[in-house]
Amino acid sequence: MTLYMPLFRSCSTLRQLTQLHSHLVTTGLHNDPLASTKLIESYSQMGSLQSSRLVFYTYPSPDSFMFGVLIKCYLWNHLFHQVLSLYNHHIHMGSSHLTQNSSFLYPSLIRAASGVADLVVGRKLHGRIVKSGFSEDRVIGTSLLGMYGELSSLSDAKKVFDEMCQRDLVSWSSVVSCYVENGVYREGLEMFRSMVSEGIRPDSVTLLSIAEACAKIGCLRLAKSVHGYVIREGMIGDGSLSNSLIVMYSQCGYLCKAKWLFESLVDRSTSCWTSMISSYNQNECFEEAIGVFIKMQDSEVEPNEVTMISVLNSCARLGCLKEGKSVHCFVLRNAMDAADLDLGPALIDFYAACWKISSCEKLLHLIGNGNVVSWNTLISFYAREGLNDKAMVLFAHMVAKGLMPDSYSLASSISASASAGSIQFGQQIHGHVMKRGFVDEFVQNSLMDMYSKCGFVDSAYTIFNKIRNKSIVTWNCMICGFSQNGISLEALNLFDQMYENCLEINEVTFLSAIQACSNLGYLDKGKWIHHKIIVTGNQNDVYINTSLVDMYAKCGDLQTARSVFDSIHGKSVVSWSTMIAAHGIHGQINAAISLFTKMVNSHIKPNEVTFMNILSACRHAGSVEEGKLYFNSMKDYGIVPNQEHFSSIVDLLSRAGDINGAYAIIKSIHMPVDASIWGALLNGCRIHGRMDVIENIGEELGRLSTDDTGYYTLLSNIYAEGGKWYESRKVRSKMEGMGLKKVPGYSTIEIDRKIYRFGAGDTSEWQMKEICMFLENFQSLTQEQGCDVECYMYNNSTKAVMLFDDFSSYNLQREASNCIGNKSVLL
């Protein structure tokens, strides 16, 4: 039979193999177990697995080796479920003669268990191995290590490793690889140290994992040690290892060493050139990456698809349309598959980065029929750049073509619907997710974010409650949703749950909790959170400190706000802007102006928000000339005023009585004027009795459509005060016809570290009589501080409305506290 083995190897087509099979049947040699086993293997390699199965089941008495070969044939074709089903079938049928050589079978079965990605199946198979007495087999033990590593069950992998009687190089390399591939890099390095201490000499395979671990944690000292070991052991000639060392140095930020290592190599393979190009890309040296590619072409080393992906990325980041098109032509000339799972998306990403949207869409129609990643690339680009309608339409086309969206497609489309405020489209995607039974944390968090941004916080909270294993991102998403929708007490309650249950809390969690305290004016809670920030070592985070400045300012503690601001190292423009706003809301216009000047002198360029804050400070203080000065100086910094800037300057001039000047600014605006600007002018006209101006702009006001209830209420009240009841009712009817309702105002009171909320006419809170008694005496107190107060009677209770012209005296809060027994009042 051995004479026929060369004939099996010479069969290059299924027809030739079939002819050889016929000859074996004719001569009766097909009953030889070696011949049948070879036929099973050969048919599988030719792609005819059904023929392999037929040979096996028509053989009179197949043995365990033949059965093992059939199992391997299924495994080679990635039919993992069929491998396990076939094995379980023969176990239940009592075919012990087929499964008795389990030391040969089990590695294949373990690989199949990894393939189906089912930890339960893997553990059951492990139990069968222990019962069969093969747990001490080194090959099987190493296979189990690999399986548990692929299934991310590191505790099981470590247990298998610890129970091994003999640990060789392969088993040590496997356990190190398990940790590194699962992102537990430091533990992987610790295992490597233990391996060396036991006298096991690592090979190039082990060092590949170690180089990756060094790169991920950015440990340059250890990276140099690994490189030194490679040189001492004479492994530098290993191409894969050299490539890993280049990538290792680049990810450790030591690009010059990566370049030196690359240039010191005599024989540079395609992978080596590609690694160097990728290294430059990772360090944002895109021009150098293109330069390496040009040198690669001169060296006559042929690039592959991975090389072209890296070069396209360089062109995309630089916006080099001409060079990128040349790369695309190179791909076509060399017959590279543009529909490749990675190359296609890279081409779409390049054209999108150069804003060649039509080219992206043409490419997608050419190569995207079965490539979900290509669709994802364009959908995510649209969503990222604010082209939300295009993102949603493209997602709908993708589904209509029968392509199954993955978590990335769904999350990007949900994000687009959230940004567009399209709750209907978001709900349709949610329905699609539920029908598929798609349970993915990324998608669930995106749905929560979408519902929160669209104002449907209850729906977001329902999803949140259904998630069993909540990650820190899930908690943060829900806390942020509550905070952004003004449900700040619930946001703080969730934060307290995280803290009480000792869950992980990061910078995002703290930022959302601080925002909730700012919304509530909850100073004591804000101080407690500030203490926890210091305890957890996050006190140097610029974003957190900037949020603390905002929180302390809004809670009335300007001194602490300034103290936190002064402690910030490397203040950003946001930090400066926030502190300017803090002085502004406290009526300290001189301090705000001084800080603005100091910011400019520190070579920090003010942005739109900075000018918005300084204008707001001038508006609160009634500083007209300063406000005009800053508004006119915006062009010096290359900033074009937006609606908010115009609204602020118009409000400043209108309140000061310069109605004509305010109206002149409105007429100079070269964009649609929104309700906030007209509302600022109307309010000034109402204060100064300029009904003539309102009559002149009546046509413009009639054309205006907005969902701002405050604008309609103000306009209706102005008409009513002027005796124009028809016009007043007309405005109210328009408001009701649009389904708008006036949002009632409310105040909050902090008593004994608890927040109480009440609105106009609300008598439900305890101690309401005591509060009303205080308000009756509050008018004279505020007038002494230079504030105007108007008192009204409502339901036999006195209410005070404060009209702060300068917001200058927050010591009112201290005096108010004395009036009602050391209780902090925030109005």
C-alpha cells in the first residue's frame, strides 16, 4: 500500500482522486485501513467532505485513528459544531472502539470547543478528559490552556497550568500568550519572569508575546531588555521577531530606535517594511510613512494588502488626495482585491477623509455587497461629521440589501439618530435589536444615550435596569443621561449606589456627578465628591478641576472655585472660560475682565465660549461699553459671532435702553435671526416701554417660528400689557397649536444636606409657612444690598421675585441662612 502514497500526493484535481479511488476499489485495496484513511484526508483537502464521510461510513470496521482523521477533516473546514456533534453521537451510540484513542482525538475536540466559543462546552469536555484519565497528558493540557485563553477564562487556564505535572517550553509559552492576548499584560510578564527563573529558555514564539506585552504597557526599559536577550541568543535573524521589536519600540514612543533597528536589517521582508510604515503612522509621522513606502518600491520588495492599508491611512490623515489615488491605482494594477475585508474599508476611509463622498458611495456599491465593514466605515464617518441623515439613510439601504448589521453599524446609526433628534428612527433600530435578540453592551449603551439625548430618560432607565452585568460605561451613560435631562437627584443616587457597592469609578463618573451637583446647587455633596476625587488620585485632572470650578461657582462658593482654578496645571481655554463665567455670574465684572486679560497674556487664544462668557459678565453687570469692546474685538481673534453672541449683546444694549442700537445690530446679522435674539430685544422694549419698536417689527415677529416657550410667553404678555388682547390670544393660540406648554419655574432649597424643590403656588413642602415668612422679610434685606425685589400674593402666600442687576452679593445667602435657622436657600 505504501507504493500508492506518491499517487495520492500527485492528485491535483477531484477527478484524478476519484479515478485513483476507483482503482483501489477494483483491486480490493480500498479495504486497507491506510488506503481508506488517506482517501478520507484527500477528499477533504479537495473540498469534498461528503465523500470523506462516505468513505468512513462504508468502511467495514473503522478504527479510532480513522475516526480521528475524519474529525480533523471537519476541523480543517471550520465545522466546529459538526465536530462536537459527530463525537457526541458516537459516544451515545457506545462506539467505544472509535473513541478509545482519545489522546489523539482530544486536541481536535478542544480546538472545536474554542471554535464554537462556548465556555460551558469547553468545561464539559475538560471534565470528560479528567474522567478518562488524560488530564496529565502534556499535549492535551497545552490544548486546554489555549482553549481557555481563547475563551477569556484566565482563571481556568491558570488552574490547568498549575495542575500540570511537567511544564515544558510550549506550556509556558501558551500560558504567557493567554495573558497577553487577553490584555492582562503585566501578569503575562510575571509568568515570563517565573518561566525564566525555573530555567526554561524562551524561544522566538515566547518572545513575540513578550514584545507585544512591552509595547502595550509602554515599558521601554523592559523592551530594551527583551531586545538585548534577542541579540545575545542570536535570534535577530528571525523575521517575525524583528518586526515585533520594531512595533514594540514604536509603541513605547522610541521611534528612533525602531528606525535604527529597521535600517540595520539586511534582508527586509514585506512584513518588515509594513511594520515600519505602521510604526510611523502610530506616532502620527504620516509623511515619513509615505517616504518609507517610496523606498520600499525602490527596493523591489512587493507590498501586500496590509501595506496598502497602512499607506492609505497615511494619505487619509494628511489629506493627500493625489497620492492616495496613486495608491488606489497601484492596488488595481497589481490585481489586489479591493473588496478585501480590510482594504475596501481603508479605501472608503481615505476618500471620506478627503471629503470625496461620491467616490465613497461608488466604492461601496462596487465592493460592499457582502462587506459589512465597508458599510460601517461610511456610516461612522457620516455620524462623526454630523451628516446624520445620510448615516441613517445608508443604514436603511444596508438593511434593505439583506446585510446583517453588527454592533458597530448599530451603534453608529443609533448615535446618528440621537444627534439628529430622530427618536422614531432610534426606536426602529431598537426594535431590530430586540427581534434579533442582540445583546451587546456597546449597542445597549448607545440606545441608552440615544433615549437620554432625545429626552426619553425613562426608556433609557428601562434598558439600564435590564442589563445584568453593568460595566462602568453603562453606569456612566445612565448617570450622564439623568444629569443632562435635569434629573440630577437620580444621577446622584446612581453615583451613591456605585460608591456603596465599591464599583469602579473613573473620571467620567466624577464629571457627571459634579454636573448634577451644579444643576442642584448641592454644595455639601459637591464638597464630598471633591474629597473622593482627591482620595482616588484624580485631583490633577484638568477636566475634573474645571468642572469643580463651575460647580463651586454655581453653588455660591466663588472663593473655593478660584482656589481650585489656581491649582490647575496646564490650564486649557475651557478652564479660563469657566472661571471668567464664574466671576460673571457673581457680578464681579472687573475680576472677569482682569482674568480675560491674564488669559490673553498667557498666550491662550480665547474661543467662542470665552467671548460668550465675558459678554454675559458684561450683561449681568450692565457694562455696556466693555460689552461693545469685547464684541467688536472678536474679529481680531478670527471668531465670527454666532446667535448666542448676538443675543447677549442685544440683551445688554436693550436692558441699558439703547433699543435703536440693539435693533441696528439685529439688522446687520447675515444669518437667520432666532427667537433668543428677538426675545432679548422684546424684553428691553418691555422694560423701557418701547411699544413703537414692537409695532415696527411686528411682521418679522409674525414670521418667526420656534419651540422656545419663553419667547411666546413674553410676546403674549407684552401684547396683553399694551391692551392688544387679540394679538396676545393669537400668540397663545399659535403656541398651543404647536403643542408647546410653558415650562413652570421652580426653586430648590438645601436643608440638612437634602434638596427640596418647589414651584409657584406649591404648598406641599413642609415648613412652607416658615419659608413664606422669610420671603416676606426678604424684600427689605435685598434692597439694602442693592437688588430690586418684587413681592406677589398667590394663594394667600407671599412670593418674592429677585431682579439681580449685578449679582453682586452672595452674602445674602449667609443672611438668609440666619433668617431660617441656618438653612441654605438657593433661588
